[in-house]
Amino acid sequence: MTDRRENEGELRVIIISFKEPSWVKCCFEDVNGKLHYFNEQVSMVIDLSKNFLDANSQYPQHGYFSCEVLNKNDRTAKIDIHNPCLQRDQNGESIFEVYLSQLNF
């Protein structure tokens, strides 16, 4: 049985803007060059400076949010970002293929 922690990762995203009352708009690019956009709760997105994000923060900036790594090879990984606390992308997708360089383990 696989340890759950081995399947956890953090996907690097760009935090584009703050949306009231406590949401941020984020995006990332998959291996096919397609941009995926999300509106996420501020509490679910980690900015690299570890500062609290609000309407006065400077945007864009880089950040992370949690994902499950379904499988990976030496260059790419298939990830699932869906969990009860996070939304799917604006097209309803939750499973993506990204480069390993976009992930923290």
C-alpha cells in the first residue's frame, strides 16, 4: 500500500489578482501550453513570501496550492487538484499533466 504522503505535492501557480471577499485568481500552464485559471480561497494558496494576501498585496506573484500526484515519469506528472476545499479550473477540470519542475514534493 502506497503512503499517502508520497502522493502529495504543491503545484506552482501565478496569483493574478485578489477577488473579494477572500479569494484570489490563479493560473498555471500545463505541458501542452494551455493556461488554466482558478478562483481559490486565500487560505488555500501559499504565496512565496508567506505574507497574508489581500487587496493591497502586489499582483501578480508566485504561489502554490496542494495537489495529489497520480503518476509521474522523469519529466512530467499527472496531478489532481480537486479536493473539497479547492475549486476546479474554470472549465471544470481537475486532472492535469504538468512538468515536474512545476511541483514541490
